[in-house]
Amino acid sequence: MHRRAIILVLALALAACGGPSGTVTTATGGTAVLDCTGHKTAAKTPPKRVVALTTSVLEMLFWLGVGDRVVGIGTPPKPGTFPRQFDAAVQKLPKLAGPYKPGGYQPVPREKLLAANPDFVVGGFSSNFDAAGATSQKELDSAGIPSYLALSTSCSKVTTTARTGLDLVYRDLDNLGKIFGITARADALKAGMKAKTDAVTGKLSGVSPLSVFPFEYDEGTQTPYAPGNRQAVNAVITLAGGKNIFADLDKAYQKVSWETVAQRNPSVILLIVYDKGHPAETDADFAAAEKFVRGFAPLAATDAVRTGRFARLVYEEGSNGGVRNADAVVSLAHQLHPRQVA
């Protein structure tokens, strides 16, 4: 369907109903899957023109080997922050939204999304479809464009218990594998991830977990934005032989006080920063985060600061749900339990 036709269909649907009124996907037949919200995604044939609204799902598409079908991306990843084998191709993709700034997500405008003439749209956060100015899944349905909201990074509707494993990543790989007709590739990725995490958990059998505070430094230092047990990094910490000090928080994130962090007395502080694209810049950000924590009076009496126990993960590996979560488990396990995980 051409751009003008898509826009006309969408406009007529909104004019007739005063807004989207149904969730019935117009593309019928083929393999259907349910996404984060229970939205049914079905396509007669594997998608050929894909728009990825956020970097976590964009990366998953490249791991699945269908990155060449992406015709537009939302928030562009900074050069050097993607796996090396994909980065050059990703930087050439049409960018439909501005760069991400902490606390300032910018959705892809409807006009730009439809102008890309997609036959499939995939998002990783509910805001990709629900933020002001974004195109909702219902609107895409009305235009005959299938869409999928991933489960593995920030899906509250399916995350009804604590995340202690990578099962939601595996479900996304399964679902996207079915949509694109590449189930063997999805199975191979899952097997590789499981081999890495099984090797770690096997070595840590019987080892007492260390209490860990995951500190997302780039989100600000005035009030910590604590990941709870519904966030992907909770699973990474658990599999790596740690216990998130906010594992009792049944949310993906919640602002907490520094006094609360101190009272929970972490044995290790996990420093999480966004990948800056160059190792030296990322290392400098980690160093700044550690310097802040070491010199921050409210945390001075915690075991982590007294003993100098700090670990490091970039957000893109440990907090975004995806294939690299398995690598994050291996990396963090080496940092938490170097003797057991050699």
C-alpha cells in the first residue's frame, strides 16, 4: 500500500470512529502471535519493510538476521553502541526520531512512520505506541499494518512475577521467528544464550548470592531510579549469583531515597551506564559513577563502599531485554564471584 493510501485509510478510520475503535488486525492468515498487551500480530507473508521504534528490538532483528528488512528506526543508536558486526549497517538506516535523552523520549511522528511505508512495526516500550504524537497499534491495525510490542524489556502486563530468568527474551525470539518465518534461527540464538547462562549457574550452585544495588548513573543522582524485580537486569543479577536489594519491588522501576538504599546495605553496587560508543568514553562514565558513589556521604557506611565492591554493566547489555543479556550474566558473574566463575 502506498503512503497516500495508508494515510487516507488511517484518516477515514479516525474520522468515522472519533479514534481507533478495534484491535482486529487486518492482515489475516499466516502465523499469529500475541505480544506484550495481548495484541494479535498476524501476517500473510514474512514482513519485508520493517520499522523498529526502539534500539532493543532493532538489535533483536539484526541478531535474527532480518536487519536488511528494516526501512526506518525510531531513536537512533549512537555509533559504536551496537554489536560491532551490525553497527555499520545500523548507522545507514533512515532515522525517524531524534536521539534519546534521559527522561525525554521522542516518538516517531505519524507522518514519518507512514511515509516509510512499513508492512510491520515493532516496539520495545509501551511509549513507542502510546506516547503523545505516536501512532497506536489500533491506528496501525486500521491502516492494515501489523505491529508487535516486545515482552522482554518493559512489559508490565506479562511480567506478573519476579524476573529471574531470560524467558521473556526467549518468547520474543520465538514470536519474531514465527512472524519472519525463521524459527530455526530463533532456536539457535536461544540455545546459544542458554549454554552461556547454564555454564554460569552450574558453577554457582550452592553459592550464597551477594546483595546488589543496580545504580543507573545516567538517569540522575539526586534521586535514584531503582530497578525492581520486573526489569530485565533483575534476571541478569539473579542468574549471575546476586540478589537485587529491590527484588521485593514489584515494578520495573521506582524512585527511591538514598536513605533506603543505605538501609538495605548492598554488598556490591552495580554501576550501569549507557554505552557511549567509544570504550574510553564509557570507561570515563563508569569512573565518574564510581567516584560519585565513593564520595557520597549517605552511602559511606554501606558494605559496598567500605570494601570497594563495584561491578559494571552497560545498559544496552544488562537492562535492555535481548540476546546480549546472556553475555551480561557471564560478565557480572565474573565480577561478583571471580573464584567460582573462572
